[in-house]
Amino acid sequence: MINTNLKFWRRELGLTQAQLADKLSIKRSLVGAYEEGRAEPRLATLVNMARLFNIPLDS
């Protein structure tokens, strides 16, 4: 679920994976892994994503 939502919100902001990774202070490959469902973000990363995308964590 996070993978499809992450890609949607990233594209809504017009960001590349590299740009999103930079804003979240993580590696670009990790953003790709999240979007492909190969990894799950840590809680701190989820909080940062929610703030960046201006969405509640329970969405």
C-alpha cells in the first residue's frame, strides 16, 4: 500500500526519486525499494513523508 501511495504523492509534487530521497535524507535506491514494495520505511521516514506531502499518517 505504501508503495503505490508513495509513487502517487511523489508524482503529485513533481519530484523524481532522487529529489524525494534528498528531501527525506535517504538514498535514492531506498525510495525505489519503497515504491517497488521491497522495503518498508522506518517510522521516522514515514513521519517525514507525511509532513512533506502534507497528509495525515493514517491516510
